Amino acid sequence: MYDEKIALLINGQWCNGSEGKSEALLNPATGEEIGRVPHASKADLDRALTAADRGFKLWKAMTPHERYKIMMKAADLIEADVERIARILTMENGKPLAEARGEILFSVEATRWYAEEGKRAYGRVVPGRLPNQRQIVLKEPVGVVAACAAWNFPASNVIRKLAGALGAGCSIILKTAEETPGTAVAFARCFEKAGTPPGVINLVFGVPDEVSLHLLASPIPKKVSLTGSTAVGKLLQARAAQTLKRCTMELGGHAPVIVHADADIEKSVATLVAAKFRNAGQVCTSPTRFYVHVSIYETFVKQFCEAAGKLTIGNGLAADTQMGPMIAPRRLDAMQGLVDDAVGKGARLLLGGKRIDGKGYFYAPTILADVPDTARILTEEPFGPIASFQPFEDFDDVIARANSTPYGLASFVFTQSGALAQKTELALDAGLVGVNNTSISTPETPFGGVNESGYGSESGIEGLEAFQRVKSVSEIFA
């Protein structure tokens, strides 16, 4: 049973939209309706803006230690409720329960990290040029935050914005995905129980374009934070520019994987299969373009296919499930289009390549080998369970291919040579690089891309600074 009442949170009040509009919330593993998602009207959004403005003044006036205590209590409440929230996340997103649980525990850690770092928002004293002068640099919260979070990570996408804003002393209006609202609602209830003042956290749902257009046209928000596609990022950045709002854009990716000739094939395959099919490949940092040295290419691809073929596909609530469904039917059509295009242009289909029959939105783990450069899948982010392979011989050639897309989020390197690893990681045009591992996101390290994968960072001290501004004070006393 889906155990969460979906509602808007405005000025400390849980409510439905004032115009009575809503949409169905579907379980992607079954296609069944499990709830209704209320839509905020323009009047509701205006109330949220006013509430966030008042909430900011209240939250900013509190000491960092007072904010810390509330955030730490919220983290404790989330952790205590992890099993229930994980089930909610799995039912609305589809990912296996173990992945959902891990994502929520990551969110607990991130909340505690931001709570602690909020107490360390240090400024500095700069020596004056006059004997009676003191120069001070202060870090201040930037103001009200308008944040939009994607559906693929209903917990961590939300908490990076929510805890980051609160840790810096900001209030927030959060528009999370209508496909996965329950996790955000559960988190907001925990923060509410922990003592967050009314108006500090406001949660809204609705037609994404309409909500963002209304919120970003207002002068009240001073900061925009988005996790979403590159196309949406460009649109929101243009809207934010009209009122010169600061932006953090965590956008799409198309991560290359370079497997050098000396890589440990068995370990590399195990690591990459787990990463590729996590969340059914619906991950912005998912490895997608595999460049394998020609000397180990056939062996590597064969072992990769064997491992992927053994994955258990099914409802994320089942204990043995290793890969769940896609989020919606539209994603199945997108996968099929990419596969048909690649095969039609000469790629070898070694595994999968079709929808799995039955209830829900399942697409088989898919392996494409010898993918030609003209195939769409090498330039369009698949965002699904498809891995495309090409062999390489020359270092400069593979780097050129790895850097050939407009994206620059994640990239991965597999080699047992420290020198070759360093040479490769420095040559890759990406904000995140994993060497012999794919675990490139922690609460204490910055997460963000370059080029059309966005700019700015979440997590780490950089994630806190994204919600701060600098004030320089020069004092002269007689």
C-alpha cells in the first residue's frame, strides 16, 4: 500500500490546490494509480512566494546553531522512518527497494553534512590600509530559493536543494516531480516535525512549465536550483535572467567509459554492469558510451553481456529484483527508437533491444556493439538501460570521441596504471571523473557538470556556497 498523503505545503499548511486540479500518480511497475497529485494554482504559488519571503526572514534571523539543531532532528526523523519512505520511493519511482533505502540514507547524511557546514559559513578579516580600518568579508544566505527536482532520484535530488538551502539560512519553494511526489512530502513532514518555522519550506506540484514561469517571474526568489534536462535548464536560465537570479544547473549527461588494455576485466565488468543498470539506467551519471581497447574488446563485451543477462528484472518491492521499470511509457518508446536507429545503421544487438511484456514499463537490459558514429545513441543521452560499445586503439582518438558530445557531467576510466589514469582524467572534459569505480557522489564532495551538463555544484562546501552571497564591510573608527 502507498503510505503517503500527497498535498501542497504552503506557509506551514498542508492543502490541495485551490482550483481542485490534480493528476494521477502511477506505479511504474504495475501501471496502476496509487494516488493523486494536487496542482498549485497561480494563487497558491503567490501564497507560497509570500510565505517563503516571510519564512526567509525568520530562518535567517536564527543562529546557525539553532538551524543546525532543527536539521539534525529532521535527519534523525528521516532515518527512523527509512523503511516506510523507501517503500514510497520504490512504488512511485520503480527502483529496487535496496537502492531506495540507500538513497534515503544518503539524504540523511547530506542533511547532517549541511547542518554541520552551516555552522562553518566562515567569512574573513582582511587587513585594512589605514591604522583605524577593519575590512570584513561576510557570507550571507542568498534569499528565497526556487528549486525544481527531477524524478529519477526522488530523495537525493530533493535533499541536496532542501538541506543546502536550509543549511545556508535560506527558505525554499520546492517543485519536485509529479511522478515522484511522496518522498519529498515525507521529507517535508520530517522537517516540519523537527521544528522548521512555517514558510521556510514550501512544496508545490503542477504543470512544470506553468509553475516555473510563475515562480521565476517573481522578484522574490533570488536563487534557482534545477536538476533536469539540458533543454529545461536552458529554458529556466533564460527566465531567471530576466530578474538576474543566481542559478545552479545540474543537467543531462552522456558519460563515456574508457577501458584501457591493462584494466582488470572481471572487476571492471562487475562495477560497470551494476552502475549501468542502476535505476534502469535513468541516471544522469550513468555510464553510456563504452570505449574498450581493441586488445580486450571482444572478451570485455562478452563478459558484460553475460553479467547483464543474469540481472533479475521486476517490481522493486520484490527482494530479488536488481532492475526495475522505466518511469513511464514515453521512455520505452525513446529506448526503442534509439535501438532501432543504431541497429539500422549497422550496430550489433547482442542483448535485449525490446520492451518486456506484461504489466508496467519494463525495458530489457540492452547491449549494442560496434555502434557506428552516425548512430543517435552516441550523441543523444539514452537515460535508460542501453550500453553502446566501440573499440579503440589510440589514446588521442578515444579522448576525442569521449569529449565529442556537448555534455560534460560524469566520465569513467579503468586501468591499473596510475600514470595512465592521471593522463586520462586530466584529458576528459567533465565535472566528475571516476577511476576504477563509479561512486562519484558523496555529501562532502562537489557534484556538478560543465558545458551543456550545467554549472555550479551541489554537495560539499561548494554546495553550501551556492546558496550564499558575499558582503564586504569596511569599517573606520576614530
